[in-house]
Amino acid sequence: YVLRKKKIYSMLSNFRFCNQFFKNFSFVRYYSQNNLNRNKTIYAVLKPYLDFDERLENLEKLEKGIKLRGLDINLSSLITKWKHYKNLKDDIKKLEKERVRIADELMQIKASADAEKIRSLKFSGINIREDLKKLKIVLSQLEE
């Protein structure tokens, strides 16, 4: 818990000795909510929202805006990268849905105890999990 000095003073104000004692010592440490655990520092990454689909609908207007700003942007490269990013996100969503479906099917089959089907579903679940890890690594590299 993050405690403030004022909070401590108000809690201990009834006790004269404690109040005098704590006024002389500054022992309260202030932590950021993101840095409570010193071993792991969590960074909040701000991601600006830009609706690429809407922007890429009117290519002439976008190209004109790029030229007016004097930017050196290859629009065709940007479009292919955006399509690749969207396809990657769609693939991840499909794999996550498939993983959930397999997990549900495994829970239903465990009652019937069909060993061969359980083994094949577990194997496909492991493959999907590995594919998801690989795709998420690629996605995080693209987002950087």
C-alpha cells in the first residue's frame, strides 16, 4: 500500500508521543504504482490511435497531404506493411479462437475417455500455442 504522510499523521494524531516522533522522521517511501515491485519495472506504452483503414481509403488525399508536408514516405510500402500487420492480427485472433475451441472440446471428451482423440487434441493445442507465441513475437517486433 502506498501511504502518505498526511494519512499517517491523521491515524496517529490521537497519540501525542507518536505524533511528535513521526514528525521528526521521514520514513515514508513514495513509489510509482508501476514500480511497486523493484524486480520488474512495468512501462506503460502510449500508442497513438490512427485509423489507417479510413486514411487509406482516399489515397489521393493522403498522397497530397504527404507532399504538402514535405514528408518522404513511400505510400505503397506503407500500405503493404499495414496489410501485413492486419493479416497478422487476424491470424492471431483465429488461432486464439481455435485454441479455445480445442480446449472446450478437450473438456467435453475427457468425460468419454477417448484416449486417441484426447492425445490428438492435446498435440494440436500445443502446436497452436507455439504458433501463437511465434506470431506474437513477430507482432511485437512490427509494433516497435
